[in-house]
Amino acid sequence: MCARTKGRARARALPGRSERRDFSMVNVLFCGNDRVFDGILTCVLSLLKRTETKEPFRFIIFTMDVQDLDASYRPISERHARFLAEVVRTYNPRHEVERVDVTALYNAHFRGCPNEGCYCSPFTLIRLFADLVPGIPEKFLYLDADVLANRDIMLLYDIDVSGVEYAAANDHYGKYLINPRYINAGVMLFNMMRCRETGLFAKARALIQTRKLVFADQSAIIRSTTKKKLLPQKFNDQKFLHRHTVIRHFSQRLFWFPYPHIDNVKQWQVSRVHKIFRYFQFDDILLEYVYLIEKFKRDFT
């Protein structure tokens, strides 16, 4: 770990500055409100600790303020972004954190739409603005906040997506219940040039605006896809953790014991990760997370 340097996060509201393309960076997109900041922090730590590349990371965070819909729909704040920037630059001073306020885009495109009260929250919809945000790189990795890297993320990021809109792995349950090629949208490697050519995001937004969909943004993306690359399950393991697992997704899952039930254990619930999953492979990440989140509450609130 390099010497601690004071980090500054880039924050902007739309309309933004002119487009830029960062081919020399590892570009990662998160979306959400302040309630998933713990997930973003733990995920970022896992990427930094498990990845050996010398290339700098660029972490982009889409967020918005829609507290008029629900008091809990608070945005990830600029102080969250400043704190995260300080953290990542202890690993490499070239790492970047950029917070993007997409409230105006949400109000223009999705306000009052049939999926505003979707299964999770309106924040699941905002990655569909990726083609409208200036400066989004030509290749980026979208990650849900409830994932951890178990191995070097470049095993995923270096996959060739030149001929497709994106690469993604199967949904663990959907591949049995819906379609053998049904994907989980929590881990997606995007080729933005191809997405613009096919209008993937524009088509997905049109579906969100006009039709009530069971899985909202995931359903809209799948229905709007022209061509995708199906990845091995190790790039988005939603139920198991193997030695070869690259990303463990802590999504809702079915447990059979002590009786059949559904639970939703998140990686920042450290005691539950230990007790229910018996995972200790992530303790170096979670130990630093516990220290940092207390520091954030002490020094940034």
C-alpha cells in the first residue's frame, strides 16, 4: 500500500462536460443510494486487494435524489465520494472516483413510469442512462453493490467484447426456470460502442417507460439485447464460492436448512457471512471495511 494521499472525488451533475475515453483505465460503474454505500466500499476494497494490475481504476457512481418518492431514497453524497476517493488513493494515487447525479435524467425519462415501484427501488433503473452520460468510457464493468471479487478482476475485464453489446453470466435460478441462456444483470462487461450502434439502452428505456416488467431493468436489458457473450458462472457466482470463483454475488437465494426459506445475506453483514456462509476468505477485506466505515462516521459526518 502506498503512502496515504489526500483524495478528491470528481462530482458533477448533468449536463456534463465533453466526452472522454479512458482506454488506459479499468472502468467500473456502480449505481445506488446511500444505503448501498457499505456494499460499494466493500466491493471496491475487494477489487483493489485481489487485482494485481498497475492500471488505475476509475470508479463511476450514478446516484440521484428522489426523496419525494420515499424518504430513504437519499443520494450517495459528495462526502461519500470524497471519502471513497481518499481510500482508493491509498492503494494508487492515480485511482479515481466520480460521482454522477442523474436526477435530471430520471425525472425526464422515468418519473411516473410503470416500473417506478419496481422490485428493489428506482435506483436499479439508472444504469440505463449510461449512453446519455458524457464521458462514459467505451468499455466498462457494471457491478451491483452486493458483490465481492474473489480473484483478479482482470480475468473478467480483459475478456474481448468487441463483437457484442456485453458479456454476462447466467442467472443461477433463471437458467433453470426461464431459459438456459438467461443472464443475471448484476455483473456486466459493456461495449458502449456496440451498445450505441444497436440502441440497447434506448430500447431498454422505452420498455421501462411503457411496460411493467417483472425484473425491471434486467428484463428490459435482456429483451433489448442484439448480441451478448455468455460467461462461465465463475464470473458471477450467486450461490456458491469456489476457489475458481472470480466474483461472488451476495444476492437473494434459497436455503434448504433448517427449513426451506429465502434469505438475503449481504457481504457487509460480517457476522452473518461468518455464521451462515462460513466464509473467512474475505476477512482481510471486511476487517478493513469495519475500520473504514467507523472512520467515515467519525470524520466525514
